[in-house]
Amino acid sequence: MSEFNCRTEILPPDAAGVARAAALLRAGDLVALPTETVYGLAGDARNAQAVATIYAAKGRPALNPLIVHVADLAAAEQLADLPPAALRVAHAFWPGPLTLVAPLRTGHGLAPAVTAGLATVALRVPEHALARAVLNAFGGPVAAPSANPSGRISPTSAAHVLAGLSGRIAAVLDGGACPVGVESTILGFENGTPVLLRAGGVSPEALAEVLGAAPIAAGGGKVTAPGQLPSHYAPRARMRLNAQAPAAGEIWIGFGPDCAGAELTLSATGDLDEAAARLFAVLHDADALGRAIAVAPVPERGLGVAINDRLRRAAAPR
Ligand code: TXA
Ligand code: MG
């Protein structure tokens, strides 16, 4: 879009970079921040103009609400009424890769566009030291979707952010690679019962341990994550899943020691945490080669659940 034509600053991962990021947020500008999951495109969640610019910079549909990032549980409780099950998982997993959707509190002060007009808000307390430092320096709620053009592969490095959004945002705080690598797990609550809206960085097994049972799957009820479109995280190339071997011309992304011949691998040893951390970088690399992509099977447990969710969306027809 032609209204975007700025020089995107690359901020260093130190006190000066954090101070500059907070000052830009205060001025209503957008800054891409590293979190433990993926880079987020951050703006002041109380500033309607800043929030409008997030949607515009990403080309994000206005009906797809944003996640609000706060420094701690106390800040989250000023924005939403968290049911008991939400408080249990918040105590167990915050700060960390978990997002909770709960009813907005009166006087929340968020720009209405953050929640796309919904009566609920998605809240997360990130664990990444730089994200925490910026939240503390800024001192307020920060809306931050993943820092990629809408529908494209999520960014796990400052270079990924710049490839998609350079010239459209004020700055990126360069914190290196994101350690978890897949987005946060999103939990909603229906009559107090946890509903899994998106698989992510907290595994279903870890949630079940705290909740006593795995969260029920979204779909049947009225709680939905509007952003969960089938075609998402899409590389430009065609993608084929559960590929035991590449077909002619395909680039093969392996997983585990049985895929020794693969050009790229999510994890040579078959480590699911490593595979999650590498997933989007490997997809970015594969996409840059401009050939069709075949991906080896990934087990459906631990972070494999989130990995397979992203792979299915990346491979979905569009
Ligand atoms: O790890 C993450 O969650 C990253 C980092 C930056 O924090 N953020 C992220 O944001 O993945 P985004 O915008 O790419 O995904 C946000 C998801 C969307 O699927 C959206 O529909 C859902 O959260 N969401 C936001 N508010 C919601 C609400 N009130 N009810 C249901 N779903 C909501
Ligand atoms: Mg996203």
C-alpha cells in the first residue's frame, strides 16, 4: 500500500533498543518485538490509530482480533474477567506461550478494533526477556499479532520480519531467533470449561496435567478463533504432507533420522521442540528455493500437534 513508505529501524537487543521501542510505541508507532513464540507486530492497544495501522500494515481482515500482551497476571485481570480454570493455567504457564480468551472488563480502555468488536479479549504474558523489558518500559497493554503479512509464514527472526514488512513499520527489535518457534496455545472458556482454540507452544499434555483433562476441541460451540482460516502460514510453493520421500523436483523437509537424505530437516534427531523452533525458518528457506515442498510425517504429540496444525494450514488449497 502506498501510504507505507518509512525507513524501518533495526534496534539492538539492549537497554537503548528497548527504550527506543517503548518510545515509538508511546508515539503510536509500530515495532516488531521478539517473543518466545514468534515476532509480534506491536502497537499501543489503547490507541485506535496505532491499532488501525497494525491491521493495515499486515493487510489483516478487520474481523480477525488481535492478542493483547501484558506484563503480568495483575495487568491481565484489569482487562478481563478470568474464570477459575483460566487462573489455574495462568499461574502454571505465564509468562509463556499461552493465550487466554475471556470476557472484557468494564473500563478496560482498549481500542475497540483490538477485539474486532467482540465482548472477549485474547491475553498473553510473554516470557521473552526483550518483550518483557519493552512491556515494562512502555507500561501498558500492547496489541501484537504475528509480524508477517496476513496469510504468510510467521516470522521467527528479524530478517523474516523485514522480508515481509520493511518500509511498513517503524522498527524491529532484533532479538535473534525465537526459541519456541510456533505461536501461543489459545484457550477459550465455555461455561468455565477450557476450549482449545489453537494448538501452540504449550502442549496438550502439559495443559491436561494442570487442568486434569485435555481442553475440548473448538468447533462445536460458539467460541471460535476467527483467525483460524484453513489457508494460513502459506508458502508460495505447493506443499505435500506425510511424504516418506520426495517426488521429482520436490524439496523434501525431513523429520528424524530416517530422513537422512532430506535437503532440509525440522530435526535430524526427531526432537519435536527443536522441530517447532525451526519450523517457520525451514518453511521460509524452502519457499525461497521456489520448488514444490514435501514434508515428512511429524508425530501428533507434544509440540507436534501445533507443528502439524501449521503444516496442514500451509498445505491447504488457496
Ligand atoms: O504467539 C503468539 O500468539 C503470537 C505472538 C506475537 O504473541 N501472536 C499471534 O497473533 O499469533 P495472531 O494475530 O497471529 O493470532 C491471534 C489469534 C487469531 O487466530 C485470532 O483470531 C485469535 O488469536 N483471537 C484474538 N482475539 C480473540 C478473541 N477475542 N476470541 C477468539 N480468538 C481470538
Ligand atoms: Mg499470525
